[in-house]
Amino acid sequence: MMSKTPAPSGSLPRLPAYMPAPRLGRPSRDPDLCAKFLAVWAIAVADGVPLNPEVVRFVTPEVWQSLTRQARANVRSGARGYPMAARVLLKPVAKGVIEATIICHQPDRVRAVALRMEQGGGGWRADQLAVVC
């Protein structure tokens, strides 16, 4: 059984030890790592975890606004534990564009995240993101 990584009081939750954050300061050059990072945070936000400002570098303004709205709408009710990205499927659809499907496990269910990432600014950024519950 997985448990969420406890956060110090008054701060945002941290990623679990098995989910390393991409290098700070710029989007990740590794689309697999970027997809896992975004999937874990998208599901965490869907479960009511406050949105981590670090995510802003990895998404377009439209995706950020969508995640922010979802974070405000959700109230944390019964922690499910952080999801673990079990499988990532990447499919190039055009030069510098990848569609990804990420299968994530939580203690009580399995979810999928679909996203479309574009390469730019030295790394990958999501311009479309959907959590399939």
C-alpha cells in the first residue's frame, strides 16, 4: 500500500521519492520524465492536493489555468496516496510534437492521463492534458 509523502505544515506537498522532479529552471528535455511528472501532478490535483507552482514551467498557460480551476474546485476528502506512473506510451505525431498516455496506479484504483506535448524552449511542455478517472 502506497502512502502520500507528508509535507511540512504550511507548505505544498512534495513529490514521492520514486517520482523525481525534472531539473528546476526549465522544462525537461526527456519527454518520458516530463509526462510522468505531469501525470502524477494532474491526478494529485484531481484528488484535491494543492497545485505546485513548479508545474507552471511544464505546461502552457491554458493548461495551467485548467489545473488551477480544478485545484480550486476540489476539496481534499480522504487521501488516496500519490499515484505511481506505471507505464508511459509516447507517440510522435509531428516534428516536435508527442502524444503520451500514462497509466498510473493508486492504492484503490488505476487512472490514465492523456497529454500532448510540444518541444520548445529547451524542453517539453504540455499543451493538452486530460485525466481519465
